[in-house]
Amino acid sequence: MKKIIVWDLPIRLFHWAFAGSLTVSLAIGFLADDDSLIFQYHMLFGLIAAFTLIVRLVLGVVGSRHNRFTAFPLGPAEVVRYAVGVVTGKARRYIAHNPGGAVAAILMFALVPLLVASGTGWLDEELHEGLAIGLLVVVGAHIAGIIWHTIRHREPIAISMVTGRKEGPVQDGLESANPTSVIAILIAGTAWITALFANHDNRADTVKVPLIGTTLHLGENEDEGEEHGGHGDEDDDDD
């Protein structure tokens, strides 16, 4: 077994940006007071998580072969077989995503847009906390799966998501990512996030979303007439 590249740099950039923005957003959402200034950053980092998710969706279609959605082992029989193997201690080792990790990823990818939609008022806001708890459960299960994999296969999988390298047959590996694509992702991501914070007005509790142009109300929406849901661009000036 030789060290091979499994997760190329764009995927690793997405992984840590997604994980970091979700961690900050969830921590603020559950620990900060709704009326505090810092609570606005709960929604800002939620928007960053949504932006990184869009990047991941693109990579899931046109990215490297291990990281395309078509490579996710999501067949019902395979998922059940893997789950049974986890319980019995006989689950086989996968070079890239295993069924447990693939299911967790899909659930997170589905929950984040719903959280953004409910947090901005585009969906029923009563759903927001329940969705956030659901996301915490999925993240917790994902972390438990990483710990289990590390112990079961004696392989520090979290470190390989930093280095991009795992042990495996050379023919199963990937070439290093094209530097041009990495630079393009970094520039686009940095520019969008910078614009997001530049468009944040902490006195008005609003942010104008770059590229989309929609102005969102940050913080707790409490049936504030036309401002409810945070999607009115013109109504913010009524005062």
C-alpha cells in the first residue's frame, strides 16, 4: 500500500471552509442571545456555509472522480451492508467516501439550504431550530464515524483530509488538482466573502447578498410587518 492522493485541494478547501463556517454559525446560534450584536454573525456564517456548498455542488459534477456525486456509495443495499458491518466490526474499508460518510454528506447538503431558507423567513421560521438540532445530530454522527474509522482501520482519516493522502493502490489515486482551478476557487471565494462582510450593516441588522442583490434582515424576526422574513429591499428605510 502506498500513499495516494484521494482528496484533492479544492475538496479539502471546501471541507474545512464548510466545517468552519457551520461550527461558528451553530455555536453562535445556540449560545448567543438573539438580541446581541454577535447574533448577526450567526446568519452571516450560515450564508458562507451555503456559498461553500454551492462550490461543492459544482465539484460534485465536474470535480475529480472520487469526489463526484456519482462516486458516492449510496445504493440502499450497500448502505445497509455497511451499517451492519459497522455494528459487527466487519465494515470494509473504502478508498474515498464510505456509505456512512456519503449519507451524512447528503443530509448536511440538504439541511443547510433549508436552514438558510427558514432563518431568512423564506420558509416557516418555526422549523429553524428543529433543523439546526437535526444538523447537529448529523454532524455528531459524522464525527463519531470518523473516530470509529480511525480506530477500526488504524487510519487517521481527519489528517488525510488535511494532506489529501491515504494509503491505497496507486491506480486508485488522483493527480494533484490543477493549480489554476484552485486559484480560481480561492479568488472567487475570498471575493464573495469579503463582499458579504462589506455589505453588512450592523446598525440596520441587514446584509446585501453579493451577486444576488437581496437584502436580508439579520437577527430574530418578530412579525415586523413588511420586514418579516428579511426579504424586503426597500422597506428597511421606513424609519
